[in-house]
Amino acid sequence: MFSMKKAAGVSAAVALVLTGAFSVAPADARSKAPAKTLTIWADGQRAPNLIKAIGTLSEQTAGDYVPGYKVDVKGYASFDALKTAIDAATPANGPDIVMGANDWVPALAKDGKLAQFTLSTSAAKNFTANQLGDLSYGGKLYGVPLDINNVAMLTNDDLVQTVPTSFGAMVDYYKANKVSQGLTRGLCVAGGGMSWGAAGVLEALGGAPYAMSGGKAKTTGAPFTVATFANNVKSLLLNSDGTPNGFFTDSDASCKDDFIAGKVPFAIIGNWEWKDYVAEGFDMGMLSAVPGVKAGTFGAGFGSVSGAMLTSFAAQAGDDNAAKSFLNDFFGSAAGAASYEKYEGRPPANKGAAGIASPGLKGFGIAASKASIPQLGTFLNGGAKDTTGLVLGTKAKPGTKGANVPAYWDALPALWTALVSSDSTLRKDPTVASQLFANIMAANAANSVNN
Amino acid sequence: MRILSGIKIAVIAKIILVSLALAILGLLMQSAFMNGDVQIGSFLAVAMVLIALIYFTKISIPMKFFLPGLLLLITFVVVPVVYTVSMAAYQYKTGNKLSKPEALAMLQKSDAFAQVPTEPRYDLKLGWCDGKYGDAKPVAGPICALVTDYTTDKYFLATADKFTVVPKNLVTFSKLGLPNGVTQTGAQPAWEEFYPDEYATYDKLLNATRFKYDKPGMFMKAEGYSVMAVYAARITYDSKADAFTDIKTGAIYKDNGKGNYANTKNAKDVMTPGWRAVVWFDNFVALFTDPSISQPLISVFIWTLVFATTTVITQFALGLLIAIVLQKKIKARWLYRSIIILPYAMPSIMSILIWGGMLNTDFGAVNNLISLIAGHKIHLNWLTDPTLARSAVLLVNLWLGFPYFYLISSGALQAIPAELTEAASIDGASGGQTFRRITLPLLMQMLTPLLISSFAFNFNNFNLIFLLTGGGPRDVLGGASAGATDILISYTYNIAFSKGTENFGLASAISILIFVVVAAISLYGIRRSKVLETFA
């Protein structure tokens, strides 16, 4: 019978062998400069498309894109999984570059996960100031814009043959055809939700998340004229008795299905889903920005960009300049951006690569060119406090001093509920609700300098 | 002849299994130490020693059975609890996630200098000067940058110590017109571009190099392998005073004791990133003094109590009622039992999402059914009206939970001796009296631990709230930071993971509060019911 000492000895030996078998042997320090690896993290859609563009690790030769380097792309199952991973990343396992949303920038920069990045002069010419602003925080740029995320209004050509020129024209059509065509709504949001996707409707009616001046969002003053917006809501979205006329509701539920079924004449759709509508036979030539109250004006939607961002882990891994080179030379160049977007299929932010856009994407480009506002996380993500009680209340009935001021993402859906909910108990007077929304966004704008 | 006896087989199997466990733990330990996770690595090392000691000696036979459970208990219960408690004492939120040395290093690197916007961005080629190139490549040496200003057609060579203007006639160009070399003449150093593998080898050195510039107070820094930018110092750091000074404004930023360097004249003006700072009880104090937290917390706490209590009472009542009914011999009893267990058999996540759709105001089956019965269209805002949303949450939870109580009540009813009820009947007790005086007290004695655990579960029933109502409806425009159906755990989640900001320290403090409340209520319930005495 084995003695316990022998058993322990055998076990230790087996364990050591097994541990060694699973371990990675350290690289030979004297080996002649083997190719290093630049690591990029992306979500489950972007990662395979980038790999198609640059090749797998085994297909690449060191220096194909960055001298002395190969580029390894790691994909995460979903966008949320990628965000969770980058939030938890450490210098030991973090990537050199992460491909993500522009609204990640403020928090990741605050957490020290991103590093400042400088575009070369030639690459900088390929992007607009708004696009670079989307990937900046505290005056520092953190990445290269990849593609544009925006929405546009699609006119249902089964019902209406020409793109409307004013908001009123759409409301008139709805009222005239509501019963005969069995319309469930006049205008609804099929893509982007009731805050991001519905920004164009807010703007078309005279509202705004923040006031713009010289291409920059203002940190002081009211974001819009409350009386004008409230009057537009009363005349276009409400009946004379103050009840909603049904043209625009506070819910985006079943919008896409209803639109395709011919029960909604106008829908706001995202540029990531236009192919679904083409498959149903809709004409992408009917895309436009949301028409404004005055004919010829348009409501600006968010024209945000996704970005390839430089992480602070790159410097710690000794890959900082390699990562910067890849960002400049691949994503910053027209050829590199085009080769990626050929597979990704979104409208490229890079002007030089815009020629690859399909007719569908061109429609979104036209809509964005008519009216677009940058998506500024520092203004939209909230964080302000109602120190006076007058942001969320009035002099007669002040709110709680020190209460958190909601983010735009929560405030706009709440505004729609207050204006056009089918439940009368949830509705507020349009002027009161609009004033509260304006107060909220003004407070968040003032607080943006602290974000 | 038997080569191996049964005992030998058992010993060999033990060696293999323990070796595998040790190998896996060893691998994890190695990777933990390599990642700098010293605490995890140390714990794994101790675990390995314990496993070897317990299973290869006769030091303690009972521990051979207890050790796996003990290690798992420490890993998955004790450590998270200790971690949560310790995090509650920290300023641990968005912008305060690093250690102080990490944050300080980052601030010194990223904020210490800023690009000079009035200076051009140059094109860059990296290489070596002064003969430190060619076949006899240097092991290390000053990187020499060939800098091109295309706007003025000027060329420079720059190292950390020297900035030299290079006459164009000494620069050689590739067929594409790009500079690719500098000819050596007299004092003019020669220059040769990096070999391809040198970019990767010297990236870290390049990142640390500040190239000399011809203007005072400025230097150049590579921004990749092809861009050179001009920088100037923006802030200075005094390590003795542990303070930063803004060179332009003169503002002084000192450690504010809450994880940031803050402007001494404007506390709101803080430098980021900050760090995880020990703030002791600040997060607990904020629970009761910060109106943005304390005000919703009280209403959320009350609703959580109501929700958990009502849920347990209704689920138990319905489950027991059905158990009593189905105790009697009725036709197709097996069918009823099967149907009643169905909600319990279905994944609750699916059931909740389906209920969410059925409760939709405009298209939901519930409103359609009510409309059908009423004979006209009825719009009940199940999920957007505060009262109806709370009712909906209770209703859906009743649906999800009553089969469980039906099952345990059925079992408990069968465990009550029939003689007791028969004796009561002979003594003239009515059915109601028998139930109240005999069946229910006996049931309660058996089921109280389950009722208490159900209460604790529902006190933290995050899935239901998150999936059905998301905690809403919430009067956002009115400044409500908690929704009508938010319970403490969903409210905590919103604080910890709301858009744009995370506050783990505060969320940990609320978690501890939840633990204290649930523990206190459970303990009270157990003592009142004297359940523990029956186990004594």
C-alpha cells in the first residue's frame, strides 16, 4: 500500500507537471525581436468585420499595419459584454484599443481607462469638429471616429407619395386619414428609443437638449424657448380640449410592425436597420430629417459617432505609439476606414471613405446634413443637483433641495409621457412640463463643466 | 493475480483527483500572482497547502469532508461579504476606481503637460543618429527623430538633448518623395530609419522620450510612429506637499481626503482620475443626510416591506387554499395539480416578460380581456400608473410564487396526523375551528422557516422588478430618483449602475443596510415562532 508521504510526493510531481503543461513558458529574452501584438477589443458584430478587413492573426505578417506588430482582434458576444469587460479591464489584461460608443468616453476617461490621442494633420482632415467632439472629454481627444449613428424619418410610400415639408403637413395627413386608413399613429419612433431616437421630434417642435452656438453647446441659459415649444405641442400634438390627438405617442412599442403593416405613415428609423425596410419594399429615397413647424426647416437628430479609442493600457504594455499609429494610419485614413466599413456596412465617419456608402446610407447622410446635433455625454448623462429646489419645482412649490437632476435619457421620455400619454393622470400642462424639461437640461448644461 | 487491490485503486484515484485540483489551483495561483492579485494568489496558495495537508495526512478525518465546502463558503460567501463591507467605507465610484499611486502616475503623465495648439503637428520618422544604427544596432540609445514641417518644407533632427535643423540638400527622399535618410557631413549627424522590428522593441522608450524643441518651455512628443506634437508643461507636482499647481492660473490642487486632488479655492474643481479613498462612514451618513438619497430611500424601504410581506402572505394563502382543495378526492386531480405547477416549472424570466407584454396598456391581453367583459375599450395603465404598477407587481409575483407554497403546503398537510383532526371533529369542532386551532398552527410551525426565507428572497427580488417595471413608473420631471415599484435592491442597482455614473461605495452601504434589515426581521420571526427550539 502507498504511504501517505509517497502519495504526497507523487501528487506534487503530477501537479507540477500538469501546472507546467498548462502554463505559458516565458519568452526567450535573447530571441531576436519577435513580432509584438496590438490588441483591439470590439463587440460581436464589429470584431468579425474588422478581422475580415485586416485578416486573422495567422494571416497577417508583422508590420502589415504597424511596423513590428500584428493586430489581434478580440470579439465580445455583445455590446454590453464589451462594456462590462472594458469596465473591468486592468493593465494586465486590458486592450490597446477599444471600439465603442461615444458616450463611453466621459466615464472611461474619468476612470483613467482612456489615453489622450492626437490625430495626424492628414487624418484630422477626414473628420468634422462635431465628430471629434463626440470622442473628446475635458478638451482631450481619445479616439478616431468610426461610423455615424443617426436616425432619419422614413415616409411610408404605401400611404404617402411625397416627403412632407412641414410637421403640420404630417399632422394634417394623419387627421384626414386616421379612420379611413386605420392609422394607429401619425409618427412613431422605430429606431433609437424615445430619448435618442426622438430627439429630432423634440427639435422639430422647437425644443432642444441644449442650445448650440458656433458649433458648441452652451453651458448657460435656457436650451430652448419654452413658450414656443409648448404652443407647438398644443397645436400639433393635442386636441383643443388638451387631450392627445394620437399623432405622436409616448411609446415606441410596435412602431416598426405598424409602419410595415401600413398603419403608420411616418417612422423614425435607425441607419443600422434600413435593410429591413428595403426588404419590405420601402424606398430609401423617402428618408429625410423630421420636418420642422416652419416649412423647409428640420428637427436635428443626434449625429453621434462610434469610435476606436486609445486605452491607457497601451502605454503600460509598451504599445502606446503602435496603437496611435494604427488609429491614425488605419481608421484615420480613407483607405483603412473604407476597407473596414465595406464589411461593417454603416455610414463611415471618415469623409474619404464616404464614397462606399450605399443608397440607403446616403439617405441617412442627407438627413444628417440637413439637421444634426452632436451627442454630448457630459450634457446628457445628468449628474447635476437641484441645489435651489427650483429646477424640479417652482417658487410656489419648490422641489427637494439637493435632489438629483435626471439625465436627458430619462427626462425626454418623461416629457413625452407628460405631454401625450393616453393616461390623463400622467399628463401635465404642456407649459409646465416643457419648463421642467428645460430647467433639467439647463441644470445639466451648467453642470457639464464638472462632468 | 490482482494487480491492484480496491484500496490501491482508491488511493490512485485520490492522487489523480487531488493532483488535478492542485494543478488547477496552481495554475490559477500563478495567473493571479502574474496579474498582481496578491490576495487571491495567497488565498489559493493557502488552499493548496490545506488540501495537500488534509488529504495526504491523517491530521483530521472530518476535515476531509468539510474542506471543499469550507473553501467554497469562504470564496463565494465570506469574501464577497467582507468585500462589500470594506467597499462601503470607500469612495468607490466613476472617477474613483484606481489606487492613489495609479491615479497620481496618470495625472502626472496625462495632465502634467498639454499640447500647444499654436504649434504645428509635424510628420515624423523614427531612427538613430550618430552612427548608432546599421548592422551593429544599439541595445538602447537616444532615439533620433527626423521631423518634417511640410508647411514650410523644413527638416529637423531631434533627440532628448539636441535639436538640429537639417538643410534640405542633406535629406534623402524615397521614390514617393518621403524623407528616408540624412547624409552625414561635418557636424551634421547621419540618420537612419528604424528597422521594422525596432518600432515594437523601443515603443516604451519612445513613449518616455521628450524630444528637444527650439522654443523655450516646450518639447516634442511622438504621437504614434508618424506624428510629432509640441507640448508645454501645464501643471507641476510637489511631492512633499502632495499638491499640483496649475502653471497658468496658479490654482493649487490638494488631496481632499475623498479621493481627488481638488482646487483649494473651489472644491468642485477636481482633477480626474481620482482614486479609491477611505471615507469610513461617509456613505452611510449620506444615506440619511443627502436628500437625493434619503428621501427616496424611506419610501422605497416602506414599499419593499409591503411588497415582501404582501407577497409572502398572498402566495402562502393561495398555495395553501389550493392545497386544501386538492387534498380532497376530486375528478382529474392530477390534471389540476399539473396545471398549477406549470408557472413554477417555467423559467421566471420568461414568465415575467410575457406578463409585461400582457399588461401593455394598448395591446396587452389583460386590457383586451377586461374590455371584452366590459363591452367597451378600457385603458388600464398597468405599468405606468403607480398604484396599478404596484398591483401588477404583486399579481405577477403571486402567479410566480403560489405553486411553491402549494407544493410545500401539500406536503405539510399530509404530515399532520389525521388523528388530530378526527379527534377535534369527534369533540364537536367545526371545519373552520379545526383549521384555525389545529391545522394552521401545526402548518405554521413547519412552514415558518420557509416563509421567512421567502420573505428574505422577495425582499431582494430584483428580477421581477427589473424585468417587469424597471422600478417605474417614476416621476422623472418631478425629480423622483426612485420609481413607484423600486425595491431596495433595484434602487441600489440604479445607484450603482445608472447611466454614465457608478457608485459602488454607496451601493455597498445600501446592501449592508438591506442585510441588517432582512437579518433583523428574519431573526425576529424565527424567535417569535420558536422555530429554532424545535431544532434544538
